Amino acid sequence: MSETKMDLIEKERTYLMIKPDGVKRSLAGEVITRIERCGLKIVALKMFWATREQINEHYPKDDGWLKRIGEKTKVNYDRYGLDVKSLGTEDNKEIGLMVRGWLLDYLTSAPMIKMVIEGPHAVDLVRKMAGNTIPAQAEMGTIRGDFSVDSAAFANRDKRAIFNVVHASETPEEARHEIGFWFSPEEIFDFEKTDSTIYKIDRAK
Ligand code: ADP
Ligand code: MG
């Protein structure tokens, strides 16, 4: 692997957002502690109240993303023996569009806290810490597993998005889009953590 690719992994950045339910339930400290405790570095952080236009830019709009949401929803309905027709459509893209609308309502309903997190494999690590999208499937020990109770079927009965405490970028490409969208370069800081020598091996002379 080339030096530059390795440098990119060492300084990989991801975007994490504490959603309205997380902020309103005073879970910000808990989430931040988990990020810091694992050794990753928070290099930008801010509380803000998003507009619908911003959330619309934040989430992908492509057919692939919309259909994936529809598929996940159907799997969740099947699992609990529920009929997805109760949503008014069985079309994956239409379900995706509906969920996208509910996400705009959810993520503009209270302030959120946005941050940029840096460190080796930051994207995968933060995704692992966040846990499965659907709280009922998220492992205990993850943020969603430990702090939320919800499912697609339960949320959709009330025509709302799944409340799952945090958003975390799924891939480095998604992270680049989200970081560039939510932060200007001057809001992201470059500094050494006191434990930055943790990976240095001292050898006896
Ligand atoms: P993740 O947040 O784990 O990356 P997705 O990108 O698939 O998950 O979905 C974005 C968000 O949309 C989820 O975190 C959740 O809040 C909401 N969501 C996803 N699927 C559904 C669904 N079927 N019904 C309601 N809300 C959903
Ligand atoms: Mg996602």
C-alpha cells in the first residue's frame, strides 16, 4: 500500500451527528465519552438547529439509496409478520421517499450536535459504535443498542422516522460529502492528542 493511502487511513475522518432524540434525552456527554474513550479524536464540534433544506442536502437522493431504505423496511415488516402494504405502497423507491420526508421532520424537530472525528479507520469504528440502524437489531454495547427502543414498523405506524440517537457516515465518500457540507475547513482543527504516541513501541536497548 502506498504511503499516501496509509496516511489517509491514519487521518481518516468521519461525520457523527447526535440526533434530536439524543440531544433532548441529554445523551450528548455519553456519546462524546464513547468516542473519546475508544481513542478517536474529535476535531470539530457544534450544536445547531438544521433547516429542512440542509437535511435534504445531507441525505443522498439517488434511487439506490431510496430503494435500499425500502428494502430494509420490508425486511423489518416481514420479521414481525406485518404487512408492508399498510404503508400505502410496496414500491421500494416510494417507501424510501416517504422515509426521507419523515427524516426531514425528525431532524429539524430540535437542535442537534455535529462533529468530525479523526483517526485510523474512523468511519468503520464510529459505525460500529453507533450500531445497527434499527435499535431492536443493534447490539448491546453500541449507542443505538444501549439507548434506543424502536423499529421501522413501530415508527412507520406513527408516520415518523426511526429514532436512533445518532447519525454516522457509512463510507469514506459519504463522510467527505457530509464533512464538506456541515463544516468549513477553518472549523476543523489540527492538534496532537497527549496520547498520540500510543502506537510507538519502545524497545529495550
Ligand atoms: P443509518 O442511519 O444507519 O446510516 P440509513 O442511512 O439506512 O441508516 O437511514 C437513515 C435514517 O433513516 C436512519 O438512521 C433512520 O433514522 C431512518 N430510517 C431508515 N429506515 C427507516 C424506516 N424504514 N422507517 C423509518 N425511518 C427509517
Ligand atoms: Mg446512512
